[in-house]
Amino acid sequence: MSKEVAQQIFKEVLGNYPTGVTIVTTVDAEGTPVGLTVNSFASVSLDPLLVLWSIDHKVSSIKAFTEGGKFAIHILAGEQQELCKTFASKVDRFASCDWKLSENNLPVIDGVFAVLECKTFQTVEAGDHTILIGEVINIEKFEKNPMLYHRREFGPIPESFYSLVK
């Protein structure tokens, strides 16, 4: 199998794996907020509280995330599809949402399902991405349902799902 074929199948397989959707934010060296949409998010450890996500080496804000020492992971609420698209685009991302700087000097977006503020615990180079492992230093959870990403589409978790898990 050629590399190109394997990459295409890989993208199709992972695109069919349901995940949540996050926006990760930080501030750059000048104190300007930066952020991007990420679905490569996972828990790592309960003791200490660790999570991870990864960033492509081609992303223009990679230095802010890898050298900033901290970041905030926003688990998006089901109705935040437009915000998800905005932070995946090249527009002024923070102009289109309500946000504030937290006590940890991190940009925190309003209206999300949850926010995990983290200090960088470790970074790992892995292929064309850097994996950032963060130690959670603050958690906020709100009364919302999270967003789901599946088959290259995203939106709220269908209500029928909740009846299956009760």
C-alpha cells in the first residue's frame, strides 16, 4: 500500500471515530490571545490530573503553545458549531466570541461545556505534530451538553443517545 493510500484510509478511519471538539487557547509572547480548534484531546492521568492534545508543526501559533508554559482547553458545547468553524479558520477568532482573561492569564471563552486550564507538563515530538501534555490547574464545568465530531461533521450529541445510556 502506498503512503498516500494509507494516509487517506487513516483519515477515513479516524474521521469515523466519534470524538469531542475543543478549542485550545493561550497568549503569545506579546500577550495577544491565540487559539485553534482541536479534536486531538484525551485524558492521561488522574494523579496528577493530566490531559493531552497535539498541534501540527505547520500551525503559525505553535511557538505560543509550545513555549508559553500554559494553555486552556475548552470542550465545546453542542450548539457552538460556528465557534468551532471560526477557530478553525484564519479570521480574527476572538472578535467573534465573548471571552476574558482568567486568573491564570489565559483566554477563556464563554458558553462552553467545560474549561481545563493547564500548565505544560511535557511536550513530545511525534511525526509532524507536537503532543502537549498539560497538568490541570483549574477546571470549570457548565450545565451544557458537549459537541460531537463524527464523519467530518460536528454538532450536539443526539438526544436519542441519552435515552440509551440511562
